Amino acid sequence: MVLHKRYSSVAEARHKFEREIKKATKVLERNGKKDETGKVVEDRAVLVCPSAKHGESTQAILRMNGADFLEILSDSLTAARELENKLKH
């Protein structure tokens, strides 16, 4: 599943990004891109999150670029990464 939302501000998107990371049971990756001034312009996280099904987990890839927030959810991290790569192009 892919969820995309453009928030009204970067701060609002950042809040959502950080809130989703706090809900994760494990952070597998966390990285970002900075501009020439050192300001983070894009943030990315790969997470293991609790699933609605008891005892199971969901893989999530979060991307934040400005006020844009993207969340890819899948039972398979490989499938989530493949979808992320397709969405980049």
C-alpha cells in the first residue's frame, strides 16, 4: 500500500514522519539528503511496524521531501523497496 500526502507545512510533514518512526518496533535505516547549506531537504526511514494482525509485523518505507510525505507499507521489505524504486522513476 502506498500513502502520499502533501501537508500544509514542512513542520506538519516532519511531525507525521517522526510520529510514525516512534510507532515502529525497529528502525532498520534512517538517512537523508542535505542541501549545500547543510539543511535536510529529504528524509527517509525503513521501519518494522506492528501489524493489525496480532503478532505480525509490516515493513514500512517513509520518505519526506518538504511538505510531501510518502509511506510504503508491505509484508515484504523486498517488495516495498521494489515499489519505492519504481516510484522514484
